[in-house]
Amino acid sequence: MVHLTSPAFKENAARALADPGLQKALARTKPQFHGKRAKAVAGLPEFEQLRNIGRDIKNHTLANLDHYLEVYAANVEKAGGVVHWCSTADEARAVVLEICRQAGAKTVTKGKSMISEELGINDHLEAHGITPVETDLGEYILQLRKEPPSHIIGPAFHLNREDWEQSFRESHTDLDPKRVFTERRDILTEARTKLRSRFLAADVGITGANFLIAETGSSVIVTNEGNGDLTQTLPKVHIALASIEKVVPTLEDATSLLRLLARSATGQDFSVYTTFSTGIRRQGDLDGPEQYHVVLIDNGRSNMIGTDFQEMLRCIRCAACMNHCPVYGATGGHAYGWVYPGPMGSVLTPTLVGVDKAGHLPNASTFCGRCESVCPVKIPLPKLMRHWREREFERHLTPGTIRTNLRLWAWFAKRPAAYRAVTRMGIGALGLLGRGKGAFKWLPFAEGWTRGRDLPAPEPGGTFMARYAKARRQGR
Amino acid sequence: MLQTRPRVALFVTCLVDLYRPTVGFAAIKLLEAAGCQVEVPEAQTCCGQPAYNSGDRTTARDLARNVIDTFLPYDYTVVPSGSCGGQISHHYPGLFDDSDPHYRGRAEALAAKTHELVSFLTDVMGMQEVAARYDGVVAYHDSCSGLRELGIREQPRKLLGSVQGLTLKELVDRDVCCGFGGTFCVKYPDISVRMVSDKAKDVVETGADTLLAGDMGCLLNMAGRLKREGAPVKVRHVAEVLADMTQDAAPIGEPK
Ligand code: SF4
């Protein structure tokens, strides 16, 4: 399970900023994501309209969530599948373990799934003698390295080619020392060699789901490697893990969202593999599982319905917000200290682990709004982060010094005459101190500012209001 | 251009009031040149953003009431800042819910007639050009609230294009934040400094000798970093150049 380090966000961030390998990896954000998304968006004139459609589909579904979940579950069962309703992570873990045990599973293959990280499925299975094998390339290397993902669509985004090579050489003991790893293809080939036998040996395949379609009872996953398909079609048993907000009413709705998803995520028109799973293998089907289980997980989602945070449930996990976030770009995903990084994590993590522990996340934002401007379902992420700051303030979780400073400042700001007097004095003093200097290299109480930049001195001659009043008195 | 001279109230903003009075005078000069009758209401302090963005809605609301009461009587409220302008025009109404319909209505009315300075000059007053000269190569930084909340992008570039002697250079990543973020810059200084260092690098790479923007917060941040790096870039509020008032004050962070 991902060990929660969100309370140490500041320390995590400082470490990340000083890590040259990580910084090198993060520098790929721009070439890998920005340009591609921008191009894909520019190539689809109705993209903006599609964002509205995406937002509306999700809003409509959330407003009728019970209904669509019931329709969905009924259709899954009609197709021979089983739906397991789990309100907590504990319940979901127990259900997954039980299905694996019933199937007599020794190894299970896994497609990339963030909800699986949220639930800590791997640790739970391992603790009970079942070996999970990650089949997504990024997840595979992270499993070797025992690291959590740092990005929701590129889990190993924080690693460089050298890191991959090193991990392979350490873990794949039969590896020919002369093998070279210069291209992405070399890496892929090496991982595929190891994974092939694992796919065939697996008793259970576990995937996530990008969407659940109510009218057909299908779960949908998108991948670029095709590993998801092998994970869910080869073993006898397929388990799809999905949180409740993944449901959408119709196939057409899912298609609209898929068009948004690929473009926002990787700048593709469509992902390489989009796979729909509906129930069990029927007579005459060429492949498909004998058992199809959907583990429907709430784990805090339904508490968000009807609150300021409901809009967050529109998220389709495309990662555009983190790809375009300057804070994520500086610190990477691990600094956020839990499963979901970047702006979407800064809203979601406090709802799932508590704002008392994850309070830094919604505060560590300049509210620049770039995330909201790229979000395919128009989630107002800065507004939702501000709501978290409001909850913190109400619950007195905001640090004492900030509250005191705020109270002092507010007292004056509400009283223009007093404010005028005190600012005139303060600026006068600062002006004297800074006379002839232009800027301060260091100032008491402004250490946070002056550690990495000078503090410009105020323009000499007093405040605007004082100068303006004087000019008026002198008839301008 | 409008036929009558609208009565415009200047919301100075606390940073211009305290740090850069010349911007206030430049705003008055530009507004008058555009045909406005400008007043500076005495009872103004701060738009309340520090409280609002720290989660203190009660204080934010109290301050908003002050601003609403003071500024509502005018035809327009104009603000030489995208972020304070956006606070009034985009966030004030949301501070008052249905339990306070009176102020909600007043907040909406004020929001509808509040504008950031440069976009007001071009979009409302129809200003096409300015009478100014500035011999220099200028990079313009789009501040985030101005850009994304208020859609200010072409307006300053258009007016800067009419300044004699001025050459405009574009920054790469021009939609990326400078790392100021109000209290963010002192709450998370490491990250903030990293962001402003990236921005300073982009500024230097344009080869511009002057950096302009429409928000004092971003300007203080970028000027502070450029200074720390010893980069020979002059930093000013865009209004100073548009109003031809660069003689009135040394660049931000420079001794007189
Ligand atoms: S919040 Fe929006 S941009 Fe971020 S992952 Fe979710 S859908 Fe994508």
C-alpha cells in the first residue's frame, strides 16, 4: 500500500527539487505531453464543445448515480458477471482475496489501475501468499523497484532510461551483460520476455476500468501496450476494479469521453487499445474469462455527493492537470505523498485520507488555473482546492501564525483610516531602510521571500493614497 | 468611443498603493486619455484575496462588502491588476449565498462593471493606441488570473504595439505561472523560487531588456529573482510604459 507521506509534503518537495535524476525525468513533461495535447486539441475544432458534453454526461450521471449503478449491475449479471458492492477499501481487499482463493490462484496478472494502488491490493495478496504480477511496463519496473507510481498514466514517469537498465540488471539475473538498453524498444522487449510466461501462468487477471457502461454492463479499459487485453482475456477469472463514479449511461457517452481522454492524456486521437469487457465467455466466443467479477468500490466517494467536492467525481483520470501543473512539474508525483498526485490529487487526497493529513496539498498551489483550463471535464480544481482551505480554516487547522497575521491584517483592512495610517508608517520605514538600495537581499520576517530572490523596495515618496491626497490638496 | 465621460472609480490595489504609486498615476492618466472621469474613493484598502485564498471566507466577505459599498455608485470600477480585478468580477458574487440576496445582487452588479485596466481601455473605451515612446525590447508576462480568468491576452500587446520605439518579444511557455501565487510564495518558497527561476531564465532568453506585466505581485516576484541573479532586465508595470511615465520612477527593484 502506498505509504502516506503527504504531511511531509514540504520536505518531500525539497528533496525532489534537489534530485538531479528526477529533475531530468520531469523535464520530459513538456515534450512528452504539452505539445502533443495542444496539437490534438487544435486538430479537433469541436474539442471545446466536447468538453462541455463530457462535463454534462458526468454531471447527469452523478445526479442519478444510484439509478445508473443499478442498471449497470443488472446488465453485468445478465451477461453472467458478478458485481461486488464494497463501501470500504477493507471490504474490497477481502473480496478480491476471496475470489483469488476460490480460483486457487497462485499468481495474478494485473493491468495498470490507480484504484488498485488506492486499495493496496498487491500488498494484501502478497501477505496471503498470492503473487501479483504487474503487466503494464511502468508498473512492472516499479514492482521490481518497490516504488509507488508517481503519475496516474505514466506510473514510472520519474525514472530515466538508466534507472530501467539498472533495475533489469539487478533483478533479471539471467540477463546477458552485453545486452544494450538504448531504445525504448530494448526495454519493452526485455520486459515482454519476462511477462509472456507470466500471462500464461496466471490464474486471475485484475484490471481497473476507465468507464463502466450502464446500458451494456461493460467495463472499458484503454492501454497503449495491449497488456490489459492479455490480463483480462487469458486467465480463467477476470476481476475489474472500479470506483462507483466510473459509470456512464450509454456506449455513446463512453465514446464521447474516450475521445476526450486520449487527447487530453497523451495527445492521441484514440489510445492504441480500447477494450470492452462484457460478462463471461459465451459459447462460440474465441476468448474471454470463465468468471467475470466487478468490484464496485465506494471508499469515500458517496460522501462527496452533494458537497462542494462533488465535481471532483467527474474526473476521468487523464492526467492533463498534473502534466500542465508547474508545481507537479517541479516536484514530481511522489512529493504529494499518496496515490493521486498533481491538482486532481490535491483535491481528492484530502477527501480520501483526511484534510488534517493532506492539508499541504490544496495549499501548495498558486491557483494559476492551468489545470482547470486543460481539464477535459472542466473540473474547477483551484476552486475545489480553495474549498479545502476553507474547511481547514473552519476547523482551525490553518497554522496559528497565518491565522494571527491574517486577523491582524484584516483588522486594519476593514478600517481604511487606520489602515492608511499604519501602511504609511510601514512603507515609510521600509522606504528608509531601502533608501538608495532598490531592493533588499534579506529582511527579517520575509525570509521565505528573500531566501531565493531580492525583495524590491517600495517606490520612494510614500503610498499612492498619500501622494494622491496631497496632489488633490495642491489642486493637482 | 463612448459619447459621455463615464465616471470611473480606480481601485488602486494594495500593492500599487504601497509599492508602486506610479502605476496608480499612470492608470489615471490612461483613463483620462481614454475619456473617463476618474475618481479614487478614499475608503478602499484591499480586495480581500489574502483572506479569500487562505480559506477565511468571513473576512473575505466583510472586505468585499466594504468594496461593494464604496464602488457600486460609479459607472465602472477599474483595477490595474488582473488578479484583484478578477477577485471582484469573478469571485465576489460567490461570497454571498442565498441567505444574503441583497449583497449577492450588489456583488453581481459590481462584478459586471469591474474591469482590469488595459482590457477596459481597449474593450470598453475602444482605445486603439497610446501616445508613448519607449526605446527598448520588451517581454510581456501574462499573469494567470488576467489570462485565464479575464481572457486578457491580445489587449496589452495591441497597445504596446503602438508605443514608439518598442519591440515586443514573446516568452516561451507564456501561459505558465511565475510562481508568485499570493501567500504561496512565502508558504512554499522552495517551489516558488524554482518556478520564478524558470521564468527568469525564459525572460533572459528572449534577449529583452525590459519585462512588463499587469500585476504587481508577479512583477515583484520576477523582479526580485532577476535582481538576485544579477540579470540586467528592467521590470515595470505595463501601465507605466503605456502612459509614457517611465521617467517618473526607476524600474522595480532598482535604486532611484
Ligand atoms: S482532474 Fe481533469 S485534468 Fe485532472 S486527471 Fe481528472 S479529468 Fe484529467
